[in-house]
Amino acid sequence: MVIKLKHLFNEEIINELFSIQDIIRWITSCFSISNLWYGHGSDNPWDEALNLVLPSLGLPPYLWNNVRESKLSFKERKLIYQLVFKRIKKRIPVAYLTKKTWFCGHELYIDNRVLIPRSPIAELINNKFKSIILPHRKPNYILDLCTGSGCIAIACSYIFPNAHIDAVDISTDAINVAEYNIQLHGLENRITPICSNLFHKLKKSTYDLIITNPPYVDKEDIKFLPKEYLYEPKIGLFCKNNGIAIIEKIISQSPLYLKKNGILICEVGDKMLDIIEKYPKICFQWINIKNGGIGIFKIENI
């Protein structure tokens, strides 16, 4: 028998779902038969349900096993039902519904002024840049270029506790969100949010490490994107010149802002082949990502 969404998804169901486990099982069924796109932190309906329910209750998703049998109040069940309705009917990403996400294990505030963090650079940070940065050359000055929510800057501050980090973005909206997250983690003395068009307001020969996840989606591709991505700010996604205009500026300008032997780490995603073709004389070191993701290169400023 084929189960239709209208049979599962009606407001009366909240009178039958008493525990967190009950409601997550029901949401997973609803998501499984809905035309949803996963790609903002989840890749399946079960994880998507966890990321919706627990943060909406003020709990991190990793507490699932501790709270699965906890009972929900009617008010909580009604709130979750409304969020599920928006996720299915309006295709709003979960992080924009809950206003929360996690990056490298650190909680962040998120709204649609910034992209939802999902960069595979997280794997490099979790591995403390092993084999990328030599142990005796820990960076003292780091630049997180195109910082968005500030997720990379904040995550780096935990693995490099003696470093000062500049978190730069062209968007004043993004800088406001990043500043809020910096304060959330009590890192005001170590991370400086700066509104700047790339390197425009920065000092030359300053940084030991530049990390950047710039916009690289071709503007022509907007019509092919799932609806979920259209809730994100266009300034954080789309770029001119087949998506590589900003990457070109970063490659050409970053040597001026790196110290000698400083390192640039840049995510270019599916523009990897375009970059290799554009710069045949540059020896890019492409970083292997084990948990999924492509197109992150390293260049050392010799």
C-alpha cells in the first residue's frame, strides 16, 4: 500500500504523538515521501528530523539517546508540527526554522542573512589541519575570508587558542550574524569581524593562514537549484564569470597578505577543473576529503 502525505500529515496527529521518539519517527515518514532536498547539514530524512526537533526544544541533536523517551507538552508538539509544515510545504531549510546549527561541534545562531554552514573545510579543522600545517608552525594570525556566520573563524579559534583571527565579509548582514556568534562563544578578544570587499581593508603581509569558502555558483545555475537554496542570500552563493571571479581575485591578491611561508586554503567545489585550466603554472595541492566534498586547494607563499 502506498502511503500518501495527506494521510500522515494532518494537525490531529499531534494528539497521538507523545514522546520525542514518536514525533521523530512520524516526521521521518513525512519527509521520506515529500519532495525535499537535503544538503544543509543532513543527507537523509531521519537526521533531518533530528535536526528539526531537538534544536527546536533547545537541545543539541547529539543528545538523542538521552532524551528519546521524554514526553512532549502539547505546546511543544504544536510548535514542531508548524515547523514540519513549513519544511514540507515551503521547503525552508531546517536551520532557518530552528535558528540553530552546529559546525565542528560548535553551536551557532543562523538566519537567512547568511549561508547555512556545510563546508568540507570542517574536516580539516576537526583534524587540526594535520599534514597541511606543520606542528611547529601553528598560525598566530588567521584570516577567515568570506566568513558568513563566522563558523570557520570560531572553529579555528578552538584549535588554535593563541591565534588572533580576522573574520571578513562584504555583507554587513553577515558581519552582524558573525559578531553575534563571536559573542555567543565569548571570543570578542580573539576574533575581529571586519566588513570588507575581500582584502580591501586589511594589512599586507599579516597572515600565517588564510582560509576561505567564497561564492562559486554560476549565476546561470540558479534555475537548476532546489528551492531550499533560494532561501539563502544570493551574495553568499553566486558569482560572475562562470562562478570563479572571486576565486580569481583571491588567488591573485592573497600572496600580498600572507607572510612568507604562509598558507592559503580555498574551497572551489565543482570549479576545480576550471581553476586548474585557468592557472596551469600554479602548483595547487588538492586536499583529499574523506567524508565527502571536493575542490579544496592549498598554496604556500614561498
